[in-house]
Amino acid sequence: MLIKDIFATKKPVISFEIFPPKKDSPIETIYNTIEGLKDLKPDFISVTYGAGGSTTNRTVEIASLIKHKYGLEALAHLTCIAATKQEIEGILNSLKDNGIENILALRGDLPQDPDFKFPDPLHYQYAKDLILHIQSLGSFSVGAACYPEGHLECDDIEKDLSYLKQKVDTGVDFLITQLFFDNEIFYEFLDHMARARINVPVTAGIMPVLNRKQIERITSLCKASLTKKFIRIMERYEHNPEALKEAGIAYATEQIIDLLSWGVDGIHIYTMNRPEVTRKIVENMSTIRSVIST
Ligand code: FAD
């Protein structure tokens, strides 16, 4: 099913993100993750794409497993910065051959390689260029990324918003946000989007934080601001892994309850391939969801 049709008929849309196992781990290790998530009945599961060839084929393979072996809808991430236009064509054919109907079209992070030349005529420069290509094929529903606190490379939130508008206007059906910990920032971002006449459904990316290392990694990779409440929790429980994990789950649950009360289009949980954590969150919110959908 096309994800744009799910958003057209359901609110909130609940989805999960998983990532492929590293290339030296057997692909079967992902079975446990999907099996642990399957009975939570997400509207779709997305599979990340490791730029640079590390796990690229695995994204197609796992998306295909989700759809055909487990009977769930799949969203395959695809980045364009590290693959030539010709390679992209090959991946799109492979997605089509595997019956995958939904793609999260991304640029990808700029390679660290000092010899990397950008822009380069063999590659797409921005996600919007990849989106144009995908939409020209006519058979996929296309999602894209958005950043409530701005993208790392862009210091001007207004510019970021105008690029987002350009991107959406090339044919984006829905947006998934970068993770955030402060819902108020997300609500302000939605107001800015409405003013910029960006009118596609936006699903909120929520990551339960389970350990200190994870937080350090997140804050080095994206602009997510930490709330005072969040920092207090981290400081209080940082030396007690079990307590920190429970507090991280509680924080994510509270964020989601607030988002659901607000009337968000969707919730996208970054599962980190930890189905037991996602299960706890979904169980925590199941009564609220049933009230919302009645
Ligand atoms: P774009 O929308 O192309 O934007 C990139 C930058 O260029 C921004 O700073 C933007 O403001 C600027 N820009 C856009 N258009 C223009 C223009 N016309 N002129 C000048 N500047 C412009 N990465 C992976 O490698 N694999 C994944 O699976 C993956 N999944 C993700 C899922 C989500 C939900 C999110 C939020 C991110 C994900 N990423 C993933 C990370 C993403 O690839 C990076 O954040 C990347 O740096 C930007 O990708 P984009 O598609 O948002 O790029």
C-alpha cells in the first residue's frame, strides 16, 4: 500500500524505524527485531540506508522481508549523495522488482573524504533532485526528512524552510522529522510550515534515550535541544543503567502522549533495533490510542 494513502485515511499513523545489521553480521539477526515489532501492528516499518555501500543492498532485502514475509508495509530509505545517478537507477529498479512502493528520499550526510567533490554532475546534489527522479517513475509514494531545529549545515531557519518548501513541492507525500526532545519546538515548526504553505502530513520522530553514550552521539549528529527536565533525568540516573533505561522510556512515552493529545499526524519511533523498548512505549500508549481512535 502507498504510505500517502495510509496518511489519507488514518490519524495518527504509527511507524517504526529499524536499521540493517552490519555487513559482517548475518541478515537473519534482523528477523528477531521484526518479529518483536510485528504484533505491535505498526502502519509501516522503515529501513535505514547506509550510505557508502556498507549495507545498501540489505535495505532492499529487509524492506522486501517486511512486506512479503511479515505482511507489513515497508518504507525503504534511500540516499543519493554517495551513489551515482546510474547506481540510483539500479537501486530504484531493484526496489520496484521487490514490490517496494514507498521510499524515504534523502540526500545523505556529506562524505568525510577530503577528495569528495560537490556538486558533481554524476550525482544528485539535494534530496529534491532524487525526489524528481523517483516521481518521474510514477509508481512510488515518496517521503522526505525535515528538521524542527534546522539542518546541521544550515544556520538560517528561514532558508532551511524555503528549501523544505522547494523539496516538498517537487513531490513529497509526507515528512518524517529528525528526533527532538522538546515538543514545543516541534509545534512551533509546524506553525512555520503552515505559514510557508507546506501542507503534507508530518510524522514526529521520537527516540527513547537509554544511555549516556547515545545522548552524546545524538547531540554531535543533530541539533536536538535537551530540555531541563531531560538533563535532570540523565544526570540523576546516568550511573544506573536500568533506571536510566526506564526513565528514557517514560520520557518518550510522555512526549508521545502530549503529541497525541495535540493531534499529531503520526509518530515514528526510532527503535534502535530494540523491540522490547518499543513494546513498552506502545503498551504505555495503547489505551490513549484507543480513546483517540473512538
Ligand atoms: P536535503 O533536503 O537535500 O538538505 C540538505 C541540506 O541542503 C540542508 O542544509 C538544506 O537546507 C540544504 N539545501 C536543500 N536544498 C538547497 C538548495 N536548493 N540550495 C542550497 N541549500 C539547499 N541518512 C542516511 O545516510 N541514511 C538514512 O537512512 C537516513 N535516514 C534519515 C531519516 C530521517 C527521518 C532523517 C531526519 C534523517 C535521515 N538521514 C539518513 C540523515 C540525512 O541523510 C542527513 O540529515 C542529510 O545531511 C540531509 O539529508 P536531507 O535529505 O534532509 O537533505
